[in-house]
Amino acid sequence: MPNLSQRLAIITDFADEIRQLGLSNFIYCDDDAIFAHADRRRQPDGEFRAPGLWVHQQTCPRNGPRLDGGGISISSPQQEIVMVASVPMTGDRWQPLEAGTLLVLKEGNVVD
């Protein structure tokens, strides 16, 4: 498997190409890292604009409260998690991603 920087370059080129064809939000996993590309999406007012994706990163404490919302439920030993979604799934502080953003996620952290 190519190293992470080589894979990131290939996926960046792909994202740049497909963004020219229309809306292109995607999440891709290659068994080592997760790549999340944000573009634009139809907003509640019907307009197409960013954010196409939102991100939320948090530490889940050991024996802490469950995270429930948007059809998911997370409870586990203490761990770092990153969630990416088209719209915020909980009442926590989600960050909107600008059009053209490509995140690399590994082991519950944003690494690039």
C-alpha cells in the first residue's frame, strides 16, 4: 500500500476532479485511514452551498454517558472519536467544513 501522503495526493486529485462535475461529498476508507471530502449540499432554504459535511471530535470517558442521536448510540471504554455527517447529529458543537476540505482520520483523530 502506498504511504499516507501518496494516498492523500491521489484522493485530493480525485476530489478536485469530481468536484468539477457537481456536488461531491464523500467518505472513503482504505483500511488504514478514513478520508472525508466536503463540498456543498442542498441547504434547508433549497440553495446549494457549503457546508456539505460537518465534523465533531470528542473524548468518550470511561463509563461516561452514552452518546445518542441521529440514529447512533455510542458507549465504550475511554476513547477518541471523530464523527462526520451531512448535518449535525447531536446537540454538541459540530464544526462545518468548508467546500474543498479533505480530512484524514486515523484512530479517532484528525491527522491531516
